[in-house]
Amino acid sequence: MKKNELSIKRMSLIAIFAALMCVCAWIAVPSPFSMGTFFTLQTFAIILAGLVLSPLEAFLSSVIYILLGVAGLPVFSSFGTLYSRLFSPYGGYIIGFLFAPLLISLAKNALMRLNDSRAYKYIIYIATAIVLGILVIDIPGVIQYMIISGSDFVTSSVLAALAFMPTDILKCVLAAIVAIALEKPLEKMK
């Protein structure tokens, strides 16, 4: 089998992560940092896919996740479909969900070539998840919020990104810890 071929096991992993993204989008938890708002585990699943899967697998898992929403399935937060979410103030995050796993996986792989020690791995995974994950997801989210709500950049940044930053950082750290714990079991599967 060629290196770039998608085996049944690899396709199964892609499907599992697409399903994980769906389920995590439905899990809403009250935010301890901003009163009256909820956060989902959607970004946790998106970032975890980037940390665990190859770039192609990570990208395909997010494409499948979004295509499920295109098909009208309620796979986004609050059981929303793509059509109910994409043109809302928070719909820009879906664009970030498409590219974040790919970019996280590419960056993680490139940085891990520099040093593969376990301590360095935690630093790389957490830094990649926080910097790339949050930026790639939040930038299109803030831009769309600004366009649809008519708010200025600062207000949009505070309401659409900064209010969720503490929980986003926690999700990134958790994704890094889970990704490292999953490495050996998933390596046996590949």
C-alpha cells in the first residue's frame, strides 16, 4: 500500500473524529468566566483532530463534519445545521473549523521534527493548539461577527473571541493532554 493511500483503518479514524466533532458540538457547558454564556467542546474536538491525525486525515475529518451540516444534519452547536449557523454572527467559526485541524497538524509535525522528547512534545502540542487553534478559529469568527452585527473590531473581538478565551485555552491544554495519551493506542491502529 502506498503511503498516501487511505486504508480502512485511516478512513475509520477520520469518521470517528468527524463524529466526535458532532457530539462535542452538542455538549454545552455554562461558562465560569462569562455570565450567561455557554461553551461547547466543539473546538476541543477540532483541535484534538489536528494534534492526533495526519494533515490529510485532520482536514478530511473537518470537511466531513462540515459536509454533514451542509446535508442538513444538526451537527453544530445547539443542534444547528450549516444553514442556520453559517450566516449568523457566529458562523465564521465554521470557516475556522475547516482549516484549523489541517494547519495544527502541519505545524505540529514540522515542530516535532526539531526535537521529539516527551517534555518538548507537551510544549509543542499546547502551543500549537493555543496559537494556531484559537487564531485560525477565532479570526474568521470575529470578522463575521463584525460584519453581521455591525460592531467595530474591538467590540467584536471582545464579544466573539475574548469572552471565550479562558475556556478555549483550557480546551487546548486538555486536547494536548488527550492527544499525547492517545498516541500509542492510535499508532497500533494505523
